[in-house]
Amino acid sequence: MATVAHFDALHHINASMAFVEGMRCGQGLPQSPFFAPKDESAKADERDKHLREEVDVGRPADSGQRMAAVEERAEYLTDLIQRVLAREGNDIAAQLVSVWEAFSLFCRDRLRLPPEKALLACGYPAMADLTDALKLYANLKPDPESMAEYRDAMYGFWDRRFGQTDRKD
């Protein structure tokens, strides 16, 4: 949610700047440096530097060119947001897979139950969602270190409360 909130602000900034660009266009002013067209051969990081610099774009572009520049900037931000959110989603999915593997081991070793039965027994409300997510990320393998941390925490809580039992590692 923090990642989404960060990008929400970027969308608001982009929308506000697009409004300002429309006002500038209506007043016959040159295009804002925020939306200045980039050199097609420039790399993305050079583009960002170019957009942050104060640039004299010379003659005012026609409204179609200006709108295209606004659209290009919005597409750039949308692409950036999608890449970051996809990366965040994969990180969360990797943690889910590690937690599920640890929980599965815990359930088999300590409860002598399949993990699905343990969750159903305690009334877990989102079993279908969990199952769907695990199917969606079936190609991911649990991170051994992360899984071991979760597993050890689960075993530790159980063992302190109910006494240690033989553990299958």
C-alpha cells in the first residue's frame, strides 16, 4: 500500500502538470520543460535529466504536439509504476510461497495435518484466495533461508507453548 500511495502522488503531480500545460498552451506560452519532447535516441535516464532541466523549447508547439508530449509523459509514468508494482508483487508472492512451505512443514510435523485442513479447522476465511494465489505462483520456489526463518518461528512458538516434539528437518 505504501508503494501504491507513493505512485498515487506521481499521478496527481502528472495530472496537475498536464492542467498547467493546458493553461500555458491556451496563453500561447512555450511548452513546459516537464513535458518537453525527448530526443528519440536518448536513454531513459538522460530523458529524466532532460525533463528536470529548464529548457527553452523555442517556438510553441501546436496543441496536438503538446498533447502528445503530455500523453508520452503519462505513459512513461504508468510504465514505471507497472514495473515497480510487478516487482513488488513478485516479492510478495515469493514470501507467500516461503511462508506456505514453512506452514506446510509445521502442519505435517507438529499437527500431523495437511496445511489446508489446519486452516479450515480454524475457520480461515480466504482459503479460495490463498489456493488461487498459490496456483498462480506455482512456478516460484521457496527461498530456503526465508522459509527456514518462518519454519523455526512456528516451531518455536509451538514448542514453547506445548513442549518440543521430534522435528523433521
